[in-house]
Amino acid sequence: MSSVAELLGPLNTDSDTSDPQTPESNGSIRSLNDTPSVIKTGTLAFATGSQAIEPEKQTHAKMGKTLFNEVESARFDDVPMLLENKLSDDVLSRGLGSAKYPNDEDAAANFSTTAKDILKKLSTTRPIKVGKFNKKKGTWRSWPDKTQDTPVCEYLNTIGDLVRDIYDIPEAQNGSRRFSDMFKSKEPVNSRVNALRKPDGVVLDQEIVDAVHNGSYTGAWSDIHAILQFKESYTIPKRHTDTYKQVLDCAHLIFCSQLNRRFVLGVTLMGHIMTFYVFDRSGALCSEKFNIMKNPEKLVRVVVGLLFSDRIDLGYDITMKIKHTIEEGTTTKSKGRILFNGKWHTIIEILHVELSVRGRGTTCFLVKHKGKLCVIKDSWVDESRTDLEHDVLKEVSDVKGVPEIIAYEDVKVRRAKNDMGKDTKDGGEEDAEEDAEEEEDAEEDAEEDMQEDDEEDVEEDEEEVEEERKIIEVVKEGVNDTTSTDRRGLTEGEYLMDEEKQKKFERAETRAHRRIMMTPYGKPLESFTSLVELLQAIKSIIKTIEDLNDKDVLHRDISIRNLVLALTDLEDPESDLRGYLIDFDYAIFCKPENGKLRDLAKGRRTGTLPFMALDMMVTENDNNVPHSYYHDLESVFYVLCWICTTQEGPNSTRRSPDFNFSGSDVAEWAGYGTDAPDIELTRRAKEATVQNALNFEARVLRKFAPYFKPLHSCLKSMRKVLIFVGNDTEVIGEEDAQSNDPKKVLQDWKADNVGKQLPIPIPMLANIPPDQREPKDVFKSLYRIIDDTVKRLVEPPTPSTGAISVPEGAGDTDAVESSPQEIAQTENINVMDRRKALREQNIVEDQRKKEPPVVRRSERLASQRDASVASTSATRVGSLAPSSTGTKNSNSRVGTKKSLAKK
């Protein structure tokens, strides 16, 4: 039976389960490593990549600038005692204790030491061994003459080996780690991001090092515990920033590859000057710089901490397990588990991964709960946000087209010794009552799910069951997981006495780790099978926005990744598909409280760049326009333009190779082709293409794929309603437009046509500023535009060019594809189970065979496309399960071709 110390230390879990193939072996299918990440700057998320077009390559310059901008406003330098707090004596004692007594839990728990004591054992007046500290000279014996990767990593390992000897730690102990320079000439694989980075040094498990050296395995980003970057000199100022950016890039790639990361540790060594870093979802913390010769105790803390700390102290979330074992250069079939409300759930599929450092870091998982498929959304929520997603979803539970929330929780982490008797937030008694209720619910769920697990034939050995039980015990007594813990040091002492640091601290957000379980599940909006289905989905989404507005709720992040297709009647597999609106992370209750508008969160984001309304793209200090329902509608308009530009036709069909998306005006909406998208320049580019009717037709409509030509007039009319220009003389005449109040003109028209059931002339409505219109008039006009288009619509032929987008690994447990804009860092996107989709398809086919032949032929073509989608197209979590353009990992898939063949 394993001890808690063993469980938290050498446990061989990993977040990346895709085959670590070399880039050369990817074949003709686009690799997941070719997909760009979503980039956030301040309150915005920029998307850089789409499933229907070729992704933009993330160069070092582009990735470095965008990441730097994303984190910079929340980076704190010279944080007092950061190293001593993060790799404290308690952390060192816990790690060394579990390594020294792997089979004796009590002895491991009682073991105690300090960095000072370890240095004392490593120090001598006349050191003979390399790795010892010379007290007389104040230097480490035989320290490398140059700060280069190989000699430094070897020296740090020598210190680690001496510590093992001092404390009689077995060399062959499972889970032991080494510093390694193995990636100095060949980058790790499986980063999920189309970017190459070769870290100077890394911390790896000994078994990984051995497997790579004997050629049986290719090292991956999922294997890396910590990052090191080296420079020979500290005297060149520019290198300080460059080295930091390199560590930040590597931290980003680790977050993208390891789904169970709470934070990432990094170190830079320039000459003899070392800096320690903590990267988390709130930004970056940097320690005070120190000289390893003058401060040898700090170097001991770094070496022992990175080599011996358990997985919690290294930044892993032990409530999430995705295992893999090394076998002939690849990974074996994986099996994941996630702890939610006191019960372990088997991960059926990883649906979405948000590719970023600072931000929500959303990951979505498909699981089964009480016999039905559900989505667990794991994310880091801005603690200053008052309107939480689960609260909003509860409030709008009766609105059609939004996810149904089943349960939610604050993720717990082991309580540190200095937290004993403390709570992470005020209201301890109230929290205790909530915890008790959640625990009771979890016990009931566990009993109901026991039979479910038996039916699934879940095979777990006794050791794994015991490990999971101990993890439950660890977190049960834990505290809420939050990034504020590591920022306590900023509020102590004189650090915030500096006015600039104080302002920066007040602007930066802290984030709480939370999970939500939701239903139903669906598939990407891009997988529509006909223009009618697309328009009906858009209409149902607009209806959802109207119903939300009636309840004073705004979504505020409409994007391609937050709109999905699912059954209208979840209990009827033969019902039509409708559009669902998912990911309510940025939703707010817009009804004023006590006569004042509700405060927005510090880390607020007003949308995903390509789909943001023009008003919301104005520089924040100059923008006095509050977010409103018509801004969400404007985003829907941009989504429709995006689909028509990036796809060749239905079923997520790739755009023809002849089309250069990066050269299109729509690509500029996403900041495509720039190292660091500028929000103001992007706004101007979008404004130039949509505010002028002639420009819109020449620069947007004419770039649509031919399949979408029947939608030109529809989008022209929608543009008139949603993009305010004013002074449209088409209906009311130039003289009236100049002399009369547009709102009065409409009121007079209504008075003259009472009882006639006439639709409001669109130009008349377009002349009224959006904030002065009656919402019902706007919604009715949009419904009429769509209905009129559907009535006269003739479905065009399915495009012969292009190919269904199927990313490499499309069926691996964590297969996720980013998109031309990894746009959508939103969060899940519900996923349709393959078997269910195929079963429904067979039912539809049987019904169609009974219909008149003249109808059958055209619909049979659509059926074939449906079947193709059922076996190859991406599906999203929507809860449907949300997504993130990304960056929410964008197109997750269920099942591989092999698995379908077996079925």
C-alpha cells in the first residue's frame, strides 16, 4: 500500500497522451503542433488560427511578443522571499522525507530539515568532491568556467547526488529526477502550438532521461517539470529580457501540453546571477536576483526543491490524472480521471484546451454522470468577478439554447502549514455549510454512480483505488486553490510602498480554480450540413440572445468557439439541430444595482478579437459605451462572415488552396500577419470593411467561398441593422434624414400603419442609434431577414474543392485542434458521441428511403455529408461544453478511425 508521500511524489501521471512522434513522421495530416495559440493582451483574447484554413506559424518573434504583452501587466519583479516561500523548508522536508522513506508514511511525515542544514552538510573548508561548497573561498568547487547548458546541468545533478548520499536516498527510487540538456539541439514534441522552442535545461524523471538516451522514446513537453535558461554573462541588459521571454515561452508550451498544471517553475542563470520564476494563470512572479556564490543556500533550495519536491509543490493538480507509460517510442493507450465533488470520473474525451498562460486556462472533459454524457469545465476564474458563470446559468436555466448546470465546486489544494486554522476567504462558517452540503451531495452521487462504473467495466487495481482515496483525503482537508496565495508576499513589508507597483498590483487580477459540470453536448457550428441549417442555427442563437436580454443578462464573448449545434429536444434523437450559446465566463447581469451599473472585473475581457463589436474595441479609457445586447448581435454577424470566408462549404470543409486567407480583410480582424496585434489598428481595419456598403461588398462578400453566395443579400441586410452609420436615405428621403429625428420618423410610421402587420423598413431602423432602438424591433428585423432568405434559398452544390479538416490525433484522448484563430478560447463545445451520431444517421436514412425519389436524391447527398461528419468532423463541448479560440483547444474529436473500424 502506498503512502501519501509516495502518492504525491513519484506518481507517474501526465497531461499529454498523444503520441510523441517527431515532426517528420506526421504524414500528410496536419499535426496538432501546427496549430497556433490564442493570445490575450490585457482584457482581450486574440485568435490566431481556424479549422478550415491553414494556421499561421508562430515564430519566436510572434510568440514572444504576444506572450510578453499578455503577461507583462501582471508581472511582478523582485518579489521578496518568493523562492523561500515557494520552495520552503517544509517543501524540502516533505520531498526528501518521501524519497528517504518511500514505504513509511509516518517516518516521511516526521522528517525535517532546512536549506541551511543541507548547505552545512555540503560545505567544507577543503572540499575534495565536485558539488561541495568551499566555505573558505566562498565558491562551489569546480563550478563550470562558462555558464552553458551541459556543464551546468551536470553540476546541478552532482549536487543532487551528494544530497542523496547524505540522506541515504536510494538511487533507483521510482520518480527520481534529473536536470537535463537533452533539448538543446532538438525541441520537445507535442506542444499543441505551432512554435519551436529548445529549452537550455529542464527537470525530467530519470526514466524519461534513460528512455530518450537509449532511443526508445522521444521527449515531449508533457514530460518537463521545470525550465532553466542559461546565459554566460549578466552584463548585457538586453539579455535579461530575452532570457525571461525564453522562459515564458517554455512555460506557455508546458501549460499547453500539461492539462493538470496549476503553475510552472522556472530559473534563469546568467553568469553567477540566478532568478527564480513562478508562472500561473494570473501572470508571473520573479524573485530578487541573487549570486549563487554569495548566496549558496538559495542555490541549494533551487536544486533540492526541483529534484525532490512532490507533485503538488511542483505545480501539478493531483485531482486530475492522465497516465502514460513509455513503450517503444510512443505512449500507450491512455486513461484519464478527474475528481469532481468528491467522486472520480473517467475522462472519456478531452474536448478543449485553452492555449495561454495568463487567463482562464480552460480545459473541458467529456465524462459520464448518472448514466448520461456531461462536460466538466476546469478553469481559473477572476476573483474580482461578481457574476460567476454558475450563478448566471442558474438564473437563465429556463432559457432555451444555454447549458444546463448540474453542479460546481471550488477546487481544493493541500493546506500548507502556515494556512492551518485559516480560510482562504471571509465567511468561513458559510463556506463550511456549503462544503458540508456539497460533501453530502457527492456521497449520494457516488452511491448512484457505483452501478454505473460497474456497467462500464472500469478496471482499477487496488493500488490505484488507494491512491485516489488518499488524494480525496488530502484535498478534503485542503483550502481553495487560488493564485492569490503566492501573491501574499506582495502585500507584506515595503514592496507596495512604491506607487507604480501599487497601481500595477491593484490592476492585476487573482484567479480561483473552479469546476462546473454541464449538459448537453453538441458539435461545432461549422459542421452545419446546409445553408438552411446554418441560418436556422443563427436564428435560434439570436433568439437566445433576446431571451437573455429579457433577463438582463449579456454574454459578452460571442465567438465561433462559443456557438454550437445540438438537438432541439435532448430527449428526442430525431429532433432538429439548433444553435446553442455556451461559455458564460464573461456574462454579466446588466441590470443596475441601486441605480449604479455593476462593476466589471479587473481581469475583464470584452470579447474574442475577430468577433468583437466595434464599440468594444475602442481604447478602454476612451470608451464610454456600456456593453449591450446589440454588441452581442454584432458579434454573431462577424461569426457568420468568418464562416463564409474560412470555409469552402458545409461540414467544416477547408477553404480551397487557391484562397489566401492571410491576405484577406477578414484575417485582419484577428490581427493576422502581425507579431503583436494592435487593438486600435485592428478596429480601424474592421471599421473600414463593414461601415461602408461598397467596401463590405468588395472586401468581404466577394471573398466568401462561392457556396455562400446565396447569403450575400442576407448579410447586407444584417449589416444595415447591426452596423450603425446613420443618414440612410433609401426610405425616408434625404431631406427627412437631415431634418427629422430618425426615432420620431419610425414612431410616425408605426402610427400610420397600426394593425397592418407590416415589417419595419430596415433603412428606417438603421437610422436610429442602436442605444435608442426598441430591442424587439431589432430582433424582429433580424428574424425577418433570415426567414426571407430561407424562403427563397436554393441549396447550392456541395463544393468539390477542399477537404474535411481532420487533425492528427483526432481521436486521441487529448486530441484538440486549434483553428485559424484559435479563436475561440472559450471553453467547451459539446461533443456528439460517434456511435449515437451514426445510429441517428441510420434512422434518418431509413425514413428517407420511404420518401418520393425526387426528394431523396438531394437529401441523400446531405446524408452522405452527415455520415462523413459523424466519422471525421470535430465536435465541441458545449454544455454544451464551451471552448476558447481557442483558444479553448478548439476542435476536439471523439473517436479515431481505428476505433470506429473496430466498432
